[in-house]
Amino acid sequence: MLLDLSTETYKVLDDRATAMWSVLVGEAAQASTFQDLMTRFDVDAGRLSSEFDSFAARCIATGLLTRATEPSGQDSFPTLPVRRYWRLMPRHARAVLSLVITRRDLRRFGFAETYERYAQLSCDLPLTELAVALRAFKSSENLFVSKAAPNDCLLRSLALFQFLRLENIAVEHVIGVMRSPFGAHAWVQYRGEPLFDNQAKRFTVLARMGSEIS
């Protein structure tokens, strides 16, 4: 199962497509994968090669894959011009600001670009104690109204991720799905444990953002 950030949809691949995808993204060697597919599905090399080329072309055409580009070396996260003044604000104000900015970013940039921007967040400020930061964020939620509540896990989890990363706490943002009944969920975890979330472990992880190495 793939999470397509550009269309905000999920795509389910069969066994053959999954193997081809692994080759395309560099997770598996083409020669050994092709040999395994020819054995399992009784298909000749010519037909398999043609199917592989067609699958790769569809992935590019639909935006699942793009050609690699060289990094520009410039900061690609201009979302928080207030970062240099972050520590000058009270912690509760910083938490509220994270919620407000995240809602603005989702509306302005959409999920895919916001997700990519937030992936650039690093931890480079003096460390804040996790419990203190969580209390501040929890209190800030009382001052923030979301029209999508209670089904606003994406907004709140991204805001919490942003806030804690800027507090120099190396958390991870996680997106998962559940097949039966189908559902999707997003949450933040620290050292493998979900924060403010008691249902996260029911979901199969699709995407992770951020390092938990502090």
C-alpha cells in the first residue's frame, strides 16, 4: 500500500507491482527480483521487461515517481519566519502559533507540500523537557478551534510535530492505515511511544517523517 502525497490517496499494489516498485525505488536488485518473478508467475524475461517498463512509465505519469534532482543547498522551509524569535515568546504562545501556522500551511500549500516542508525541521535549539512541552501544547488546544474536530488528526499531529521539533525534541510524525474497517490516522511519537494517542498502534505504518535520534 502506497500513500500518494500529491493526490492524498492510497494505492494498493499486488505482489508483482510491489516487487517492481522495490526495484524502482532502489530497495531491491533488478536481476534477482526479475528471476524471482519469472519463477513465481511463470512469465518470460521479454514480457516481464515490457511490463516493468510500462509500470515505471505509469508511476512517472501519475506522479508516484519523479526524476531525482540535486539539492539546492538552500533552506526549503520558509514557513516559520518567526523561528529566530521562537525562544522570545512564552511556551504556550509558541504552541498556539504552531497550531495556527499548521492550519494556514495546509490551506495554503496543501498536504503534500506541507508534509515536505515539515520534513525539513531540524532540532538545533536548547532542549525543552518533553513533559513541559506537552503540557504547553495541551493547554494551547483549549485556545484553538478546528472546524474539522474531532477528525483533525492530520492538522494537530503536524502542529505537535512542528512545535516539538522547534523545542529541540526529536519526535517522529507517523501516518498509518487500517484495512478493516478502512481508516487512516496520523500521530506523533517519541522513542516509539505515541503522544496524546491511544489508538495509533491499531494502524499499519505507511509513512514516517523526522528522526527520533536526540
